[in-house]
Amino acid sequence: MSKTGISWQGEKTMPIDIAKIVGCAPKTLRKRFRDELDRGVAEANATVSGYLLAAAKGGNVTAQIFWLKTRAHWRERAANAEVLVRVQHI
């Protein structure tokens, strides 16, 4: 399979559509090019992760928050209602 076929899979083009473009049956495509199809997705994920990390390191706060929530498992917590009640009475 050509580099184009791998990039199509990385762009989440369906194998049935790739098969039409290449000119073979979807079953043949999956049978003969399974590794290339899988690699296309992995390469696309790695590329996007690299861009996200570069944006986060470059100061993009949205990218930093997204990275921490998805990769570092950070979570936002709701404010403790008891603390809010005490603050309102002060």
C-alpha cells in the first residue's frame, strides 16, 4: 500500500472507501494491508499528540488543560457546599 493509503486510514477514511479508490475488495485490503491500516491510525495519533504537546509547551492554556485532563488524569472538583455556606455567613 502506498503512503497515501496509510494517510487515508490516518484520516479515518473507512477501509471500504480506500478499497474503492485503490481498486480492490475491502476484504482483500484488510487481509493484505492490515499492518499498514493499523499503522496509519497510530501515526496520525502520534502526529496530533505531538502538535498538542507543542501547543501546550508553547503556552496554549487550552492545550495545557486538555493535556492534563486527558493524559495526567486531572479532574475538576465541585466546590464544597459546606465551605460556600460558611463563606456566605461571614
